[in-house]
Amino acid sequence: MPQQHTACIEACYACADACDHCAIACLSEDDPKHLAKCIALDMDCAQACRMAASFMARGSSSDSAALAFCADLCDSCAEECEQHDMAHCRACAQACRRCAQECRRLSDHVPRATTPAGTHAAH
């Protein structure tokens, strides 16, 4: 695994943990129904972060697409969490913003996946 991937992988795992914590904390609130979108995005984002980290650790040829997907989902999750005035949502939003930043930083340096014909895959 290239050294440049380490910070991004760590940010992805930290974000996944923050999203898991946020979802569990939201479910423990008095009225979790109004947090349904936050909970769903937390769960989706955690999974995307773990996927991106796994792709990077394996040196997958789909790194670039995984990083872009993860960054976009992290942005969506952060935007939702920022609407709630709870410590776990603030921590989650912060982790999501950092992860999105790391994914975009790394995606600028990762070659795009190629198709069998040698052309760049569509993103």
C-alpha cells in the first residue's frame, strides 16, 4: 500500500466510527423519528468509508471511483449532521468533512481505472 494512502485510510476509518456512533446516539434520542435521514446517511456513509478504505488497502483499480463516491457521501452526511445541535452530530460532521477532504486530496494523485481496452472508465 502506498504511503500516501495511509492518512486517507485512517480518515475513512475514523469517519466510519464517528458515523456508527452518531447513528447509535440518534437512535437513543427521545424522538429518533425526526433523525431518520441522519441515521440512514450515517449508516450509508460508514459503509462507503469502509469500502473506500478497503479498496485503497488492496490497491484496487477502482480507487478513484471509490474515493469520489465516499467524498460525496461524506459531504451529504456532514450537511445533514450540521442541521442538528447534538455533540455526536457535530463530531460526525467534522469527521465527514475531514474524510471528504482526504479522499479528494488522494483522488487527485490516484490514476483513474481503465477499461480492458485501455481507455479511462466513466465516472
